[in-house]
Amino acid sequence: MQTFNLSANIENGFAKGMQYIVTPNAQNVVNNLINGFKTGIHSYTIIGTYGTGKSSFLLALEADLDKKNRSKYLLNPKLLSECTEFEILNIVGDYADLSVLLGRKLNMEGASNSVLDELKAYYQRLAKENKFLLLVIDEFGKVLEHAAKNNPEQELYFLQKLAEFVNVPSRNILLITTLHQNFSSYAKSLNEEQRNEWTKVKGRFKELVFVEPVEQLLYLASCQRRGVHTAIEDEDTFRGIFSLGQTTKFLKDTLSYSTAKQLYPLDPFAAYVMTQAIQRYGQNERSLFSFLAAKGQGSLNEFKPQKCMTYNLGIVYDYIIYNFYSTLKDVHFDSTSWSVIHSTIVRAEGLNIWASQREMCDAIELVKAVGLLNLFGVASFHMTVKELACYAKDAMNISNAEHIINELIQVQLFRYAEYKQRVILFEGTDVNIEEEMIKAGNVVPKPVNYADELRVFFNKRVTPVKAHFYQRGTPRFFDYMILDSPMDIVPSGDTDGVVELIFSTRNDALDSIKEFSRENEHALVFAVFNNTKDIIGHLYEINKCDYILSKVLIDKNDKVAISEVKKHKEYEELKLNKAITDNLFFYNKNVTWVYRGVDVLHPKS
């Protein structure tokens, strides 16, 4: 039977009966280690958030290097080195000098130079016996935090000398460290000169990102729960929740129904949110697997599912607040979102519109759900009022959810944001934003000559000409310009050519551009946009937002209305840039490519 550890310690090794499940991400990191080592890179930093399995990965790697273990998880040791044996020095990071931690492992004390000398002597003894040395420092962030606060120059110098010793290509030695965040993040308290030194030392290590996708973590979690049999109360309803997650794009297609089913009574929406919340706010002791194994009030194991009642988003909200309270109280990237959820719950409690205590409680559960959906949903996630009501009915047992949602919209606690196509929490304003957008449409003219306006929103691009580079070995770069008619531009500087994006209102634009191109001897390629309906539509919405911000919202104290209109504008700007990019690089009929007077077809690159 497979067993699972809630957390791993590299100094303790794998627990008896422990099994490691190899993921594509783990295999990719191993491949990068092997390929990098063969090219002379011997020092690495593996970066990944809490609970993603970095320590377990190291244990699996070390198990593979042990010649006593016949079965291998990640690699054949011969792919890394022809050495007969692998000697491993494991260090768990602590708030102390790295030279002290390394000295303890080498059973010696002394100055940092003497520790390095001892390491060199130790390596030489191993080399004579044809042994490979693997030096692993887990929880390396603690060492860096200590270094930043205590004599950073001395600590960085030791780390630099260590990496330089390891990075000699001819040596059979490998240094692997693990961090929860980027190496540079630990240098924020340093002065500029110290940060420059920090960056120099960082360059001695190659960074490998260890990020398991949510779907992969949920698959691993489902493997852990294979011995747990919880009968699904109503499988048709549960499958409907799963389908809703895919329809609204809250779930990715890579999450299988069999995985979601194995996680029951945790529903798919709740599973996604819980996994991401643990990654953002959790510590090692608060991993996804500790959540699955926990007992007691509020835990998954103690939860008794009922018909139309899963371990849902409302319950997940309560779990996050209880277990990550101190983290959420600190100032962080999501602080505003959590504050809005809390204030909306308080406002919902204070309303006198509810028919019963139960209806008020249901409204609060819906506030929690909408808050989490918006906090953890990807940009493409969308959910109508009816779809939200469907989730609430099937997962939260709120039979009159649509009525409650509409009541919350009426009192401006909820709002259906057209620009996001989903229900959001709303802090309230006296301005009817949808009505003002309609009014603005009667005042703001639709764009006609819009090339000048588009330049502001199109992300500047420089494209390498790949075919020329492959054939000749010389890089060539083309710049992009937005124009309403062709121009004779002479490429200069590092630019070898120009792609002119033509947005013209003339009916004979294509013919005139072909004639202009035929007679032009410079490296100019013309992309003539034929169907600009979507592009004009997004530009029109942006102009309406600008009108409302400058002419309607004169009272700058209405920060809620201003914020919502600005968000709508930002959304339209993203869509506009995407519309231009999609038409340009998917090579469809909406764009005609012209070079030297001839239509040319550009294959996708």
C-alpha cells in the first residue's frame, strides 16, 4: 500500500513504504539538471512555492543515485555521471551562516576559508575513489534571510567561493538549493551596492522553476484518497458541478472527472481554490496533503456530505480564514480582495431585506463564493447569474439562489460586470455604470480614422527573422508600425526591416498598397487589415470609458465608480491588443500580407 507524508525532510529520507509519483514537471527539472551538468553548470536553485514537493523531489533524486535501489523514479545515474558511487551531503537550511552549517556536516569548526578547504579535501578523497559528490541545501531561503541581516558581504563572498569551486566543469560535484521565491527577493533590505553583489552571486546559480500545475497537485491528492471511500450522494449533480467548472473555464480541461470524483466531497471549484490558497498563504505544515489528512472541526474528513451539499466554496472560505488568519492579516498582494469580502459579508448581515435568518446566511455563503471565484479565477473565467445560482443550488443547497443573487445586485453588493462576464463583489456607487455607457454611446462618435489611436494601445514588437538566421547564421530584426497609408521607411540602427500595419478606410487601399510596394526597394512588408469590426468595437468602448471618466464622473470622490470604469477600460484595452495580435499572427483572411507588390502567405512560426 502506498503511504504519503505531509511534509518531507531530506535528512530523514523516505519513510518506510513511501512512494513517489513522478510528474512531468519533476521529470523536466531532472532533464534540465542532467543537460546543464553536461554543459558545465553545476550549481542550481530550484524555486517553488510551499507544498509543491521540492523536498520529496530531492529525496526521489537521491534514492535514484543510491546503487542499492534497483527501481528508479527519475533517472538512471549513468546519465549524470560514470562514477561508481554518489556521496550525498544533505543540509536543511537554518538561520545561521552557511559556513557553520556546512562545517557541521563536515564535522569541523572554524573560519569560512577552513570550511572550504575541508570541503575541497573531502571532494579530493571522493574523487580518488571515483565517487560523485552531491551537495543539497534545502530551505535555502533561511540561509539567505540570515545572510541579508548579518554581515551580507562576508556571507555572499563565502557563497560565491562555494559556487566557483563547484562550477569547475571537470569536477564531479553538483550543488542543489531550494527556495520558495526568487533569489533576489531576499535582498530587498540591502543597499544598492550590496544588491549588486547579491545579483552577481545569483548569476553563479542556474534557476529551475518547480511549479506543479493545480491539476497535477489535485491528481496527486486524488491518489492519496484512493483508500478513502465516500459515496457520492447524487453523481448526476456532482457531474453537473464538474461540467459547470469546465463551461465557465474555472477548471482546465486537463483536470479529469475521475480525479474530481476521487476528491469528493470536495467539489471541483472548492478543490481549485483550496489548492491555490495553500500555495499562496500556506507554510510547509499547511500543504494540500495536510488538509486532506486533517481531522477535527472544519476538516474534509469530518465533513458529512448531503444531497446538494459538497465541501463547497463557503466552507473553504471558513477554512482559509481559520488556518491562515495571521498570514491574511499581514499586508500582501491579495489584502484588498480579502478586505472587500469581509466588508461585503458585514454589509449583507446588516440588511433588513431577508425573509429569514436562513436566507441571510445563504446570502453570506454566496458572498464568500463570489469573493473566492473572483480572487482565484483566471482572466478567461466567466459566470452568469444563472450559472452562479446553479452552483449554489447543487453544491451549497441554496434552492432560491437566483433570487438572493438578484437581491444582492439590487442593493449593490453584487454586480454583473459585462467586461468580465461574471458576477463580482461591488462596493456600491450612486452611478448606474451600464446606463452611463449607453448614454455615452449616443454622444461619442464611432472611430473612423483610428490609426493614431491604435498606436497608443498596440504593444510594440520586434520580430526576429528566423529563416534567415537558420540559413545564414546572422540575426535580422523587423519592427512594427501602425499607419493609415503606406510610408517609404528606411530601416536604421538595429532594425533590418519594417512591418507596416495598415488600417485604411479607402476602398482601393489594397491596390494602392500593392503598387506602392512593387516600386519600393526597401525591406518593407505590409499587413493590410481588411476586417476591423472587432478592433473598432473595442476602441469605441475605450473612448466611451474616457468620456465617462472626463465628463460624467466629475466628482472624483466616487472612487468605486471611477475604479469600475477604469477596469472596464483596461479590459477593453487588453481585448483590443489581442484582436490586433490574433488577426496579425494567425494569418487569416482579415489581413492581407503584401511584399514587393505580391500577396504572400506567411506560415505560422
